[in-house]
Amino acid sequence: MKINFLARALLSIIFGMGLLCIGFYGFLMAVFSVSQRFYVPFVLIVTGVFIVLVVLGGLRLVNPRILTIILVSFLVICTVTVTGYETAQHYYKSLPTVNEQGVDLNEYKPFTTGTKAVRLGGPASLKIRTGLPTIDGATALYPLYSAFAQAVYPQGEYNVDRSEVMCNNTIGAYDNLIDGKTDIIFTARPSSEQLESAQKRGIELKLTPIGREAFVFFVNAKNQVKELSVSQIQDIYSGKITNWQEVGGNYEKIRAFQRPENSGSQTMLQKLMEGKTLMRPPKEDIATGMGEIIEETAGYRNYKNAIGYSFLFFATEMIRNNQIHLLKVNGVYPERNFIQSKKYPLVAEFYAVTAGSKNPNIKALIEWILSPEGQYLVEKTGYTPIK
């Protein structure tokens, strides 16, 4: 009897060690997977439960029939859990997204057949043939400064990623300007961090306003909330208001998403939140290669309880998404006439920003942009002229 018990105990240990090895391998696979937050604890739990069941069965501490029922039930629970998780992940990935990656900027390249970059009715009064200022800027403003280049620069191939007319988004554009790789960038006002970076290098950023744009907030098209006040937006992004019911919507937790630090829209939100505490944004962990985890500020996904923000032209022209609607702010809808009159409360200027480049054509180009011809392109593109 004692020998049989010892034999069963030994077999239990052997099986347990085997399960531990399998569990360890599964754990490593889970650690380096995209869904490690789910699969790491899942593998640990499953391995632990199987070891317990092997010990209980090997030592015959539980009736075999009951043990079988427990095992089958546990396998069913595991299957349902994994299926539910993967289904949710598939749905999540299929949700419409508002982000810069949804735009093909090649559609706005200057001088290309069928370009969406707008044109003047005739030749521009300024033509730059040599010594072209290298320009860069925000994704949302690329259609505009591409139109400037199309009017003033010589016809040619201007690669979006690297040329005299390129686009590296707001963050990359400021980096390039401070590093002396560009002459003019077209962006929103710099963040405090970008200003500090320039000051440390002994560089003074000169901001010339060339147009105006609305900073807009949007929600799922099925959301009952159609407008918010500035103070309500501030309370949402400070974490004071956490449920849509508090602002006239359904009883659902608010998912208030943010944009990457130093992006134009995030800088605008921070300006809006001056004097308030901006809550930390939700984050996604994305695993690449050998388990490298990149933490990114979560982009807006069209959850029914989400709120996101952008600039009007980008949200309505560059990204056309009929599953969101723009919110009125203080009772005013973000329309062009309300931007011009500044009746809409969240109006921001955008700029031609320089940093002391010696290129002799910079002054002439900026003066032309502020001329009736340049301001015509600002308006025709879809922005509000500064003059």
C-alpha cells in the first residue's frame, strides 16, 4: 500500500515537472506576445490548476469522476475565455480609427496628376527657381503648404518623406527645424518642451501666423451628447467628470483619449487645460520583435463612449468618418464663419515657424503667403485666412 502511494506520488511529481516545463515554455511565449497582459496570467493560472489536478488525481485525493468533471469544466472555461478575448481583440482592431496613419499624403503631393493640393487661378506673383527653402510641417497642414510649393516652386518630384517639401508631422518638423534640417515649418504653436529644446540650443523660434483653425472634439455618432461647454471639457480631461450621464448622455464611463506629447493637438489640449490638472491618458502596450514594449498614447478609436479631438480640416476633410460627430462647444458649432468671427471658442492660429536660417528666400515666401494669393490658397484648401 505504501509502495503504491509512493509510486503514485513519484508519478505525480514527474507529471508535475513536465507541466512546469510546458508552462514555462508557454510563459515565455506569452511574455513575447502582443497580448502578454492577458496570456501571461492566463498561462500561469492554467499551469497551476493542471499541476493541482495532477497531484489530486495522482494521489487519489479526489474521486476520479469528480476530478474528470472539474477538468472538463475548467477546459470549457479556458476555451470560452480565450475565444471571448480573441473575439474582443478582433473587434477592437476592426474599429474605425482617427489618426495620422489613415491619411495618404501622396494624394496631396505638388505637381502630381490628380493632386488634391489646390491651385491658384493663374501664375503666382512669386517664383522661386533656386535656393528653395526646405519646408516641413504638421500632417494636417501638408495639403496647404504643398499648395504653396505648387504655386511658387519649380515643377518637380517632391517626396513626402525627404525633399524640399516634406512632412514629418508636428513633432518631427520641430525636431528638424531645431536641428537645422529645414528652413520653415508649418505647424501649431510649439509646446513648452519644444520651446525649451530650442532655447537650450540658443535658437529663437519666430512664429508668423498665416491662418486660423478650429480645435474640435468629437464622439461616436450614436452618442446622445451633442455639445459640451469649455468647463465640461476641462472637467472631463481632468478626471472630474467620468460618466456621460453627468453631461446629458447615457450612463457610460467616458473614455477620454489623448494624442502623443508635443503633437499639435496635444499642445492645444494642454493650453486649454492651463490651470487644470490634465489626467494621464490611457495607454496601449505594443510588443514588437523580441518583446520590446512600446508605450504609445492611445489614439482615438470609435468606442461608443469615447471622446477625441483634432483640428477641423483634418477631422472633416483628410479623415472622413461618418461614425463620429463633432460637438458644439459653448453652444457653437465649429463652422468657418464662426471661426472667422471667433464666436467658436476654441480657435487657434497656425504658423510659419523659422529658426534663423540664412536661406535668402524665406522672407519673400512668407510675405507671399500673407499676400492675397497665399491667403486665397489658405481659404481654398479649407482653412480660415489670417487676413
